[in-house]
Amino acid sequence: MKISPSKLNSFLMLKLPSAYLCGVRTKSLNESECVVTVKYSWINQNPFKSMFWAVQGMAAELSTGALMMQKIRNSGKKVSMLVLSNSANFTKKATGRIRFLCVDGHVIDVALSKAIETGEGQTVWMTSIGTNEDGVEVSTFKFQWTIKVKA
């Protein structure tokens, strides 16, 4: 079964309802990049009249994780994936619709090939950049993913 934005959004509703209720939605996904958006609203606000950092983190993580899920699915192998660590920088208040873009599909290709070839776990750092409707960067998230082929 192919992973698509609509299937990911249904997955959110069923398995990650807090992200779905906060407005996190996958907009596009291909072999090299994933776009996830979330719109500032009452349910995802902080006391400073901007989007709560954790909501931005959910959208950013999904943009990296969806790419990872797709690559694993396409490999035909059973591979576990888990976030090992993350970091974030915030440069502007997040208001309006925020677009998180991850373009690290190629990074996964290298690590997944090595994990399949050697049977050893691999780690990769992936970046998701959040921009507002004017194209101004509001936050940058980095996630360290671990992958390992299941025996």
C-alpha cells in the first residue's frame, strides 16, 4: 500500500489525535521531500499569541517521519524507526499557516541501504524548516532517527 498525504492524515486522526485536533496535516510527500502544515488557532496557541512550540514539533517530526515511513515501506524490509533526540530553534512568532518542509529523502536512502546491507542499526539527522505564509522562517527542528532491520 502506498503512503499518501490523505492516508497519513487518516493515520493522524486514528493514532495521533492530538496532532490531528491541533490541525497538523500532510500536504505533499514524494521520494525527496515532505510538506506538513499547521494553522495557528485557539487550540494550539500559547499565552504569547503564537503557536505552541510542541505543536510545531509535531508537524516538523511528521515531515521527517513520513519520509522515513515511505522509504521503509518502499524497501520491502521490516525496519524499526525511533527518534533518538531532537533540537529546535525558534526565530519568529508562529502565526497564520506554518509550512514545515523536510528535503532529506536522500539521507534516508544512504542510511537505509547501509542498515539493510550490514544488518546494523543506523542513525540519521533530518531537518524540518517551518516558514510562515510570507516565507519567513519561524523555526527549525532537527531529529535524530534510528533505524534497524528487524530479524
